[in-house]
Amino acid sequence: MPFQQARRAERMNPSIIREILKVTERPGVISLAGGLPSPETFPVEAMRAAAERVLRDSPREALQYAASEGYGPLREWVAGELTAQGLRVDAAQVLITTGSQQGLDLVGKILIDAGSRVAVESPTYLGALQAFNPYEPEFVSIACDDDGPLPQALDAAKGARFLYALPNFQNPSGRCMSAPRRDALMAKAQAIGLPVVEDNPYGDLWFDAPPPAPLASRWHEGTVYLGSFSKVLAPGLRLGYVVAPKPLYPKLLQAKQAADLHSPSFNQRLVHEVIRNGFLREHVPTIRERYKMQRDAMRVALEKHMPPGCRWNVPVGGMFFWIELPEQVDAMALLPQAVERGMAFVPGAAFYADRPLRNTLRLSFVTVPAPSIGEGIAALAQTLKEHQR
Ligand SMILES: Cc1ncc(COP(=O)(O)O)c(C=O)c1O
């Protein structure tokens, strides 16, 4: 072909999850692989009514080009919500993005040079590795325990451009950082001058108690915070936001302008119209209730079916169980056999920047209803027993 690809294109890989999803979309396969929110939670009626109001009251504005920063009232709403959670946020620091996934790309664009070091949790969100990778960073994996990254392990990341952290119900591990760990991690980050990119799409999906205050509340000037409407409203709207310290904001905005000028005006007005009068205070608890029930269905099924030598923690929010299989089992090799038996998962190796633990896998408990979760786990356990024979 006459085109020569850029170095950054060489570094792009197909998302293993999207590849797996293609296989598992076969009828009859119970997929616990993708992290798709339950479509039952989408507020279709509220959206329909709000769409009518937007098209009646401000049709031309909703269909016109608009400001790159985002729709003013929506930025105000975000600032208000985050202030209630303990952040000091001015609406002028809020940039509305096309999903928080775009926020990750923009952050990578303005903060990473070829060869820059970027610290990530181990494991971490695959989509962030994909977003950062074209900017040619060297990833530094930070050692973690069940409470998140170990503060003393940050010494290995001195001089890195930032630490990418997921404190709430992490994708993929499901873990939630305790308040003392947040304190210690941020104290250490600040002491060594390591800024933090905090990604929080799952914080509202808690089951028993809300998670501790965001990392950003412990070091405002040193943290970029990302949020999303995908898990509390609908991912197809593609709306998220970045809150940046004021000195960083203009560069993010310029990166956003170059990427897509602005996020869809209609979607922003629609979301604002739906949520402006406290809708989420009624709606989000219904999602929590559903997901908690499905979490319990998966916990019960795991306890009932899984053979000895497997380990998992019960997540207290979010969407995922993270399973450690016996050491000699490679989850990637297990996957085709599991699909044959009618279920799918994501092999854990995909979520590591380096030194993958191959005996791990991620299961989502939100996409399929409880009875199918039970069937899916039984099939997984059967596959594993057979594989070990
Ligand atoms: C940790 C994390 N960050 C960001 C995203 C992207 O979300 P969205 O672009 O839909 O806001 C996801 C999606 O699953 C995620 O799990």
C-alpha cells in the first residue's frame, strides 16, 4: 500500500475485549466478558420526554455547533455534584468529553512524550493502556494489594508524568481503596511530585456505603479527575467529563478542539434536561439494587461451583469479579474451551502493562440476568475442572 504508517499507529492494537465480544455475541453464549451496563437500567421514558422538551424549547441550539468546553449548565451541574463529594471544583475547570475514554486520550495527548514514564496500577483498565500507548510512554507497573496501589511502591515511579489510578471498584479487579490507603497514596504522590489522573466511572455504583472521598480531594492541584455518564445513564450517549487544575485546562481544551470541536450538543442538553431536577437521586439507587442482586447471584454461584484453588474478593460496588485460578492455569488457553461450553470471560493478562498474571480472569455480573449468571459460572467451573484433568 502507498501509505506509510506513523510509529504511533504501529503501537495500536485491537482491544482484546472487542475481539472476544465478537466471538461471544454468538447466540447461546452467556457472556460475562464485556462490561456492558444492563440495558434494563437505561431510563428510556425519561430520555424520550426530555428529548421532546429539548427539541421543543431549544431545537436550533441543540442542533448547532457549540462551545468546546461543553454545555454551560451541564458543566455547572458536574461542578455542583463533585463539590458535594468533597472536591473544590469550579465549572470553569470542567471539560465535557465524548465519554471519559476521550478524556483519557486527551490526557495522554497533552502529558505524554515518547519515552515518558507513566505509572499504572497492576492490573489496570485496558482502555487506558490503549489510549496512552500511541503516545509512546514507558509504563511503570505499581505493585498493588487488595486495597490498591502500595504507597511505598510509588518510589519506582519518581519522575513519571503521572500515576493513573482507579480508586473505586476498579476495572478489572473490583477493589475499592480504603480512606487510609487514599491518604497514604496521595501523601506519597505529593511528596515525590507525582501527579495523579483519577478515573472514576463506577463510584456511584456502591452497594452498602459510598466510597471514601475522591483522591483529588487530597491534592487538588496535582490531580486530574475523570467522570462519566455511561454507568449511571447510558453509555451510548458517549458523555463524560474531565476536571483539570486550572493551569492545565487550556491545553486540554485545545486538544479537545483538535479532536472533535465539541461533544454532541444535543446529547449534552438531553442529559442535562434529564438530570437537572435530581433524577439521578431516584434512578441510581435502582441500578445499585439490581447490580447488588446480580453480584450476589455471582458470589453464590462461584461459591457453589468453583473448584478448590481459585480465589476472589467480593466486590462492594461496580461491575466486576476478578478471579485468580490455580497458578498453572492460563486463562487465555481456557477461553476457547469455555466458549465451547457456552460462556465467555476476559482473560486477565490483557489488563497488565507488563508481567501479566496469566492465571487471572474478569467476570462482569451486570450484563446478563441472575439465572444466566448461575449457568455461566457453572459452565466456567466445569471447563476449569476438565482443563485441569
Ligand atoms: C475504568 C474505565 N474508565 C473509562 C471508561 C470509559 O467509559 P466511557 O467512555 O463510556 O465514559 C471505562 C469503560 O468501561 C472504564 O471501565
